[in-house]
Amino acid sequence: MTREAAKAIGTWLEGRGRLHQPIAALTLADLEAMATNAISRFVVLGMERIKHRPPVGGSPMQTLLA
């Protein structure tokens, strides 16, 4: 999952164009680290959302993705 997210980040960055140093020099390991951080942040924000607004009649996963 992390590797696919890293590739998606790289594709998105390339699509933005005008890449300059140091963005153009990012390695797959750099992109994987960015993806790991983004996934972690997504989970933390989702858990905070669940904590403050518990799901009513739905699954916690639906609340995460809302």
C-alpha cells in the first residue's frame, strides 16, 4: 500500500510540472516516507473524528472516509 501511495505521490508531483531541486531528486524511499506520513496523518485525523463524533448507525470505516 505504501509503495503504491508513493508512486501516486510521484506521479502527482510530476504532473504538477516545473519540478526543481530538491523535489526532482526525490527517491522512491523519500516518496515512501512521505506516503507513510500521509497515511499516518489520515488515520490520526480519522480517529479524532470518530472520538468527537462517534458513528451513529454506521461503521467507523464510513466515518473515516467521510
